[in-house]
Amino acid sequence: MAKQTKPFILEIKTSRRTKAKPAGQAKSIWGELASDLRQNLTKEQEVPEGSPVLESCPDQSDPVPAVATDSGQEAALPPGSQFLEKWIAKKAKRPKTGSQDVIATFLARIEQQKQLLAEYQSDTAGFARWRSAWFRKVDGGFGVSISHDSVDAGGGLRYVVVDTVHDVSAFLDDLGHHAQTDTGFQRALSENRTQRAGRRSGTRAM
């Protein structure tokens, strides 16, 4: 038998005609993109009614805030405190370490010893601040040192032994008067301060 090819060829031609688009419907590849751009530009140019256009004013500063009162009126904020005007007249330099008068420092230390002596008199059995005190209970009385440093009050005097607590108080009074009037002792106190400062500096350096 002979093969029937004609119907098969007609079927292929028919299917090609169905799938192929008509020549009149051909579009550019930019057609849809151009349409979208036109729609976006139209929307941007349209300004909705009732919406104010804000103008930028870079030179205009922000307005000063106001406080609303109960009556509906606006009151200005209170002015800033006059801090500098108030305290500038009291401006001073920070005191340097060790600038306090050496004599005043020594007299203050004597007053501290008098307070310790009063504590000892009020409770001789319970007194426990011996490490801070210049006086010690010894046989026959009290031994008194001139500070905890090896300060010479003149003539090699650095330590005395007295009989009673009253003698300790009298010695402290006389020592204070001596510090205020004797230039030699004042010089010894100043040199002692310099030596103590040098020892502290050496300790920090180590």
C-alpha cells in the first residue's frame, strides 16, 4: 500500500497558522516599558487637592518653643541661669600639693595629739590608737616624741619622758609655741617636709 502523506502535511500547516501571531499585532520590546513610564510621570505631576506644598527654607531657623498657659496664651521660656556671671568672680587656681604652710600643718598635728590624749584620759584601759599617738606609756611616766619623723627641735631634742598626762599636754602646748616662734625649728620642719616628699617620690618611681 502507498503511504498517505498529504493529510499529515495539511495538519502541520494548519497548526503553524494557529500558533503564529498575525503580522499586525507585532510590538516593540520597549512598548510595555514606555507605557509604564508615561503612567508614572502622569501620577507624579498630579498634585492632590487640599495638600499644601511645603517649601524648604534653609536660612530660616527653628522657632523658639513656647509654653502654653491655662488661659490659652503662650508664654516665653524663662531665660537661662546666669551661671558664669555668678561664679566667675570666685574663680581661683587649684592649690598645689604641699602648698599648705608647714607651720600650720604641724600645729594641726599637735591639736590632733591633744584630742588623742583626751581620749586616753577618758578611757585609759580601752584606748587603742597608740599607732597614731606621739606619746607612750613607759615606766615612771610617758614618753613623748616630736612627731613620728626624726625632727630635731634644737639641741638634739627629739624625745622626752614626763611624769603625768598633764605634763604631756603642757609639752604639746610648749612645742606649738616653739614651732611658731623659733626660726631654726621652722627650718627643720621645712627640711623634714622636703625629705618626706623625696621619699614618696622615690617610692612611686620604684
